[in-house]
Amino acid sequence: MGVGRMILMEILHRKWNFLLLLLVLGMVVAYALTSMQIIAAEQQQTEAKVAAMDDDIRKTMKDLGFNINILPKDQQLVDFYANDFADKTMPYEFVQRLADSEFVSSLNHLRPALIQKVDWQEQNRQVLMMGVSGVVPWTHRSNAKKPMSDPVPADSMNIGSALAKQLGVQKGQDVVLNGETFKVNKIYDPRGTKDDITVWIDLKRAQTMLNLPDRINLIQALECNCASIDRLAEIEKEISGVLGEDVQVIELSASATARAKARTNIANEGKLRLAELAKTSRTRTQWLVALGAAVVGFLAYFNVRQRQFEVGVLRAVGAPTSRILMLFVGKLLLAGLLGAVAGIAISLAACKLGLVGVEGISSNNWFAHISGPTLAAVFVLTPALAVMAGWLPAAIAAGQDPALILSEE
Amino acid sequence: MLKLDAVTKTYRQSGNEIHALQSVNLKLDDGQFVAIRGPSGCGKSTLLLTAGGLLRPDHGSVEIDGTSLYHVSSAERAAVRQAKIGFVFQQFHLIPYLNVLDNVLSATIGTKSQLAEKKDRAERLLKQFSMSHRRMHRPGQLSTGEKQRVAMARAMLNQPSLILADEPTGNLDKENADVILQQLRALSNDGVTVVLVTHDDHASAAADDVIRMEAGSLMLE
């Protein structure tokens, strides 16, 4: 008489005991596996959000570009932000070196400028005077792109809208700025920025007027086109490759910056949420495993109580202790294996029927979230859990004194 | 051959000592059929369990066909039980989830050899007890008489040299009791030693000898 056959016959006879065992083990497995699905789905969603943000940022950079300011190295940023111009200067040659470099690829539209706040003596007021020379052409690159800004003719001045309005000047009219005569070349439309109170003149003339020959205090690099999220570091690396450590680079506020920050926030929040989820899931799974083990132990004990005369008779007919133990342990092993299958089925069904209540979970990608080794572990650990939980009752059954049992009748 | 030599067994319960077996000596030859009678609690079942290798005595020895049961390992004792001893109980103790044939074959649990032969023998025994038509039925579907016949077949499967029967007819009507007693008689005639514990005069009349047991001691009637 084989032990396997006896196990199967006993299972068929006491179906409810075995079904309860399966249900308990199946629920434990299902919870653990579904938790993994939830965590994987959350992770995927976070990664998708971050990827979407990354993509968005890249698109923003690609389509809109972003702007940076290159300033003299010793320029205090607090002063720059307070005064709206750099009080330190650098040689004009810097911008030319950048334009001549084959190494620089992320910068576009280099625009040198010399900016200062000056007293417009004739008008008795302060204005921002910006000496510009238009965009410096690249030596080793195509310059087919339309320049971002045109140079101001040497005898001309462009004026911001608010200033022009207050001064009452018109296009074509001559104006005198600190003894220098300029023809009003262009009056800009209102921009809602300090540009509205700025005057633009030729860089050379500005250098002469400010007694700063061949000096500039700002290089604007417009529509930079970095692909990476950490673009400033990338650009700094390119610039320092040409200019060494003589300049500093700051990024002008842009929508791309805000998006990059949002992306970082989403990534960080996602990590925190995942960590929290994993912790909660781990704790609950541990409790459920403990509870499941207790129920399995109780069911095994109940089964042993039901079968004590059987154990006594089997001992009487010569069954060794090991065979009696195998009768109980074999049943637990089988319950563990089938419990693992039941758990997988329950988890799959819950995902398919949308009972999990977490977006992104379905039975279609169930196996994608559970690795082969994890499945193998389920088929090893579940029977192990069942055997460990039921070991004590099984050992008690195997060790029962048949004389005591049989003399109870 | 069954030989009990100065077998003593004492139970201790709530500070009281109950002398279930007091220096019991018993020697039964092959084919001897004895009935043991006595009042409840006199130690009859203890004697049977001790003789069957299921209850270690405090003192003395039990030998079956020259093997001293309590001087061998537990596994060896189990093997001796399987090969040489057949138990029959008043409550039958059939395994409820096995059919009649499997119940008879349950006496082979743990053995791997001669399974086909054992199965043939089980079928023959069931035929002998007129139980072939019930071979696929579960114990719950059998009458008490049928249950005891199955229990007898189980006890006989391994062709034991000793049958220990504890009130086997206690729950049976006369007709079924006779079937069991005739079978025990037949076994005895075939050289099997039979020890029958009973309260029943009719049952004890089937035995060659009747031994009276009182307060853990044996007395030939």
C-alpha cells in the first residue's frame, strides 16, 4: 500500500480540510504575488511619468531650446541679479574662441554684449545701455539658421517701448546719449521686462563710451540644445574645454528648468511611495504568512486528531514512524504545491477582474512582473511553509503511542 | 510461538499505582488457541498490547518465534508486528477513506516487496469472507459484521504466526460472531497462535483453553 495513494484517498475523503488548507496557502501566495504586481505597477507608472517628463524636457529643449548666460568668473551673482548687469568684464575674444571651437556643439546663437546702467545726462535719467554686435557666426558650423538678433548699426539706437514712450521719440529721430548722437533705428513692442527701459547700441560704440575697449560682460547663448537632463553640467564642460575656468555659466529661468525640477520631484516622490508601499506590503505579507502558518498548523492538528485511531491501527499493523510522518507531511507538501498554483490563479484572476484597484495591473502583464526565480521560490517556499506549520502536529501524530490510542476504545 | 516471561506493567495515575500485569508468565505454542477472560480493567487489553509489541512492559520479556520484542529497535519491532502479528479490534478500526480492498492492503504499508502477491491474497481473503462484492465500498457503507470480516482479512493478510483479537465479537450478532470465531479456529488449525480476549462464553468456548485474568494475573480455568 503506497503512502501516496493513502494521501490522495484521505484528501478526497476529507475534502474540506484540504480545501481550507489550499485556500489559506493560496491566499497567502496570492497576496504576496499581487503585492509584487502592485509594486511593479507603481514602479512602472513612476518610471513612465519620469520618462514622459524626460521626453517632455528633451522636446522642450529641442524645440524651444534654452538660454544661458556666460559671465566673467569673478562676477558676484548677487550683484548681477541686483543690478541687471555684470560689473566685471571679460575679453571679447572669449566669444570668438567659442565660435571658433570645434569642441562646442550644444551652444547656439552666441551673442556678446556689454551692458551697464548709465545716467542719460541729456534726459536726466538712468537707463540700461546694451552694446551688442548681433550673433557671432560659427567658424566650423553651418550658419544657415536665421540669426536670433540683428546687430544695431553703428550710428543707430534701438529703444525699449516704455522708454521711447516717455522720451517721446520716434523711429528715425536723432537722440543724444551722453554726447553721442544716434538715429532711432527701432522701437520695440512692449515686452513686459526691463527690455522696455533699455537702449541698444553698437558694441564698439558702447565699449568706447564706457571706456572698455574689446571688453564685454555677457555672452548670451540662446537656444542651446542639450539632450541630457543635466544640461548645465554638460554645457559647462564644453565651455570650460574652450575657456578654461575663466567664466561661469548660469541658466536663465525657463520652462524646461521647471519641468526638470518637476521630473526630479516625481522621481523622488515615486521612490518614497515605492519604499513605503514595499514596507507596508512586506509587513502585511509577514503577518499573513504568520496567520496562514497558524491556520495551517491548526488544520493539521485537527486532521491529526481526526486520524488518531488510523495512526494507532497503522502502527499496530507494522507501519514505521517514518511512514506515518510521511502520510501527514506528504499531504502538507501537496497542499503547499497546489496552494502555490491556487495563489497564482487567485492573483491572476484578481488582476484580470480588476479587483486589485491599482491602475496598470492586468493579467496580461502579470508574468512580466514575476520573474522565473520568484515563481520557483513560490513553489519551494509554499510547501516549505505548509510543512513547517504542520510539522509539529505531524510529528505528534507519528509519535503517538498506539497502545494509548487503541486502549482508548 | 508466544512467550511472556515475568511481564509486569504498572500504570501510575494521580499518585495511585494500577498493576495491570503482575509477573505474567505465558507460553503458547504454534496453533494454540486461548481465550482470556476477566472483568473490565483486569489487564486483558494491556496483556494483548504488550504481547503485540505495542506496549513496553516495566519488567520481563516478550518473545515471538524467538525474537525478544523489546530488545530490538522500534523499526525492527514494527517489522515483526507486520510480519508475524495480526490484530483484530472490537471497534474494527478500519480506515474510513480507504475502500475494503485498500483497508486489507493497509497491512502492507511500508513494504515494497511482493505487492502483487499481497493484492492477490487480499482478493482471496475477501472472497473467503464473502466480501468480494464489497471490495470497492468504504467502511461507512458496511454493516458491523462486514466491517469485522474486513478487519479479520487485514489481520490475516501477512500470514501472521500470532493473532491477537480484542473482543472481536463484542459488537457482532451471533451469525457474524460465528464467522469470526470459525475463522480464528481455522487459523489455529493452520498453526497460527490465537489469543482471544473476550467476555463472551460463546466466544471462549471456541478456544482450546480459557485463561482467567484477575488484577493483572493469569489463572488457568
